[in-house]
Amino acid sequence: MNETISRRGMLEGLAALGGAAFAPKAVLARGADNLGTTAASVGVTFGSAAGNQIYSDFSYEHLFGETRLITSEWQFKMAAVQPNQGVYEFWHADNLLNYTVRSARKLKAHCGFWQAFNPSWMSGLSTSQLQYTFDKHIDTIIPRYAGKVYAWDVANEPFWPADNNPGGFGGGPWYQAFGSGWVKRAFQRVSALDPTAKLYLNEAQCDNNGNGLGPVIRPALLNLVSDIKNAGLRIDGVGLESHLDMGMPYDDVQFGAYCNQLAGKDVKISISELDVRDFSLPDDPATRDKAIAARIQSFLTQALKSPAVDQIVTWGLSDKYSWLKGLWLDQRGATFRQPRPLLFDENMQKKAAYTAVGNALNSRKRA
Ligand code: G3I
């Protein structure tokens, strides 16, 4: 296996490793009263995505004592692992794996293949070169982490109806390479190279009815899961991202029923990227926090009525490091407003959203 590790990657990796090597004990000790414990009491694994901030901001890293599972926010994506063609940089992925092993948490590697945010060197490749890249990438990265990562988000967001492809599949490099079959190809090859990792298909938009995407993607996702199963391939779970938006209409009872439909395909369900976009709300933080908490509690309470929902993963833990920060700036220009999408504020203090998750989990006890 010809893995060239670039000098830049080595330097970056050493820097990240330095931080990771000194993570305080807090993460290694599981609190008695935290969301991970509450979730476990009702058969749910609570987790969060993690960026590299956990190595440098110990007040943030301390919050991960709430979690039993960590999803890589970007460290296992192609742009991080193969930033240049044929040149692999495993530093970020290895460091996060080491961190989760040391802190006795499961690691979900996100993601094998996505048609967005791929490294720039891929843009000019021919179909046959993309096919080679797809297979070679799997053959290189999956064996390296086989038996070490708890799960893979094998394929991320395969659907994008706006591209007008049959079945609502999104266009992009992997669709160019193999048509809609890229998803099954990924599951087949990953399963053969890592028989122990749980294999997930991860999709967005299934939670809402406000942008025309949910009503199209929900049935398409059901069909794809059936396709994968009918091909005799292993798929263990489906991630429903759940990037909620206060400007959208929701039918949480309908979402709970959809979870049951998916469960009927013999897959587990992860609420895999939970956060709440508050761009449509007034500035007052207390007003936003209250509305967001109510949204989360209603959404999770209905989802948790489906026994197949056994993972709740937030897309970060503190507003300080949410991916939505950049989006607000992009969409609103110079006047920056700190979004409040997560369970802890930018000073690492619990918010009403934290309590809402605990209330929803405890609602399963009364069911
Ligand atoms: O890749 C570089 C890395 O080489 C470098 O060393 C590191 C230094 O911090 O930065 C990395 O840069 C950026 C990375 O975030 C860390 O900030 C990438 O350029 C940037 O593209 C990446 O953005 C991520 C994005 O997915 C694209 O991968 C966001 O953090 C992440 O929150 C977002 O998450 C997506 C899910 O994967 C799928 N669902 C939607 C969700 C939100 O868009």
C-alpha cells in the first residue's frame, strides 16, 4: 500500500498530537449525571461531532464528558485524508481515534464518500480516474482503521432532487463514476474490508417539510435502504442528520412515523447531526434559547417513540464552534450574530436545549 504522508500533514499532525496528548482527565471520567448516562438508561448512545478544538480548548473538551460516542466532523473525509492525489495524511484521523480510545468513547468515522467538499484535485478527473480513485481510497483507508472505529458513515447525502437525476440522486464525482450504484459499491467494499464496523447511510432533510426536499428524500431513502438490503449487502443503520431550522415547518409525529418505516427495513436509526439554525428568530438570546429548546424536545420526544432510534449525536457541543457561525456571516454580511444552535453556549454553560434533550430521553421511560 503506497501511502505517502506529506510534510505539511506531518507538521500539522504533530501539532494536533501535542494537544491531544495533554487532554485533561475530565473526559476520561464519566459523570454520573450527564446526558450520556441518561441516554444509556433508555437504550440510547449520546454523542457529538468533534473538531480539532478539543485539543486546544480544554473548557470545550471537558464537555465531551457528556458523550459516549464521537463523530469525526471532518478528519476522516477525503479532503483531510487525501488532500493531494495519492498523498495520504492520516494525522487528523489518527489523532481523533487515539483521543477516543484514550477516553473510552466509540468513534464514528464520518464520512467515506460525499459528493461535496471533495479535494480540488478531483475536479478534473475522468470517469475512469474517478472510479479508480473511489476504489483506491476505500482500499487504503478502510483497512487502516478496520476493527478500530465503531462505525463508518459509508455514504453521506446521496440525494439532491434539484439535480434532476433519476430517483432524486445528487450529481457529483461518485454519481459520474458509477451512477446511483456508487452507494451500494461503497457498502459492498467497506463491509468486505471491515467486517466489524457498523455501516451507516447518512442523509439530511428528512426531518422537515419546508423546502420541498423532505417529501422527496424520505421515500427515496427508504427505497435505497431496501435496494442495499435486497442486494445482500450489510447496512446497519441510517443517520438522519436533523439540522433543524426555526424557519421551517415540522410535523414531528410524521417524523416519528418515518423512523418506524425505516426501522421496518431492519436498520437502527441515528439522529446524527442535531443542531438548530436560529437565523429566523429575533436577537434576544433568551427568546432564541427557549424556542430552540422547545423545538428539540418536541422533535426528539416523537423520534424516541421509535425503538430503533438508539443514537442521538449533536453536531458539536458549544455554540462557540458551530459550523453555523460561518453561515450567519455569509448570509447576513458584516453584522455578526452568534448563532445559538447547540446545548452549551460560547462560554461552555448549559442552555435550555441541554435540559430539553434530557427531558426527551426521560420521556422514553414513561412510554
Ligand atoms: O481540511 C482542513 C485541514 O486539512 C486543516 O488542517 C484543518 C485545520 O483546522 O482545517 C480543515 O479545514 C476545514 C474543516 O471544516 C475544519 O474547520 C475544511 O476546509 C472545511 O471544509 C470543513 O468543513 C466541514 C464541512 O462539513 C465540510 O467537510 C465542517 O467543519 C462540518 O461541520 C461540515 O459538516 C457537514 C457534514 O459533514 C454533513 N452534513 C452537513 C454538515 C454541515 O455542513
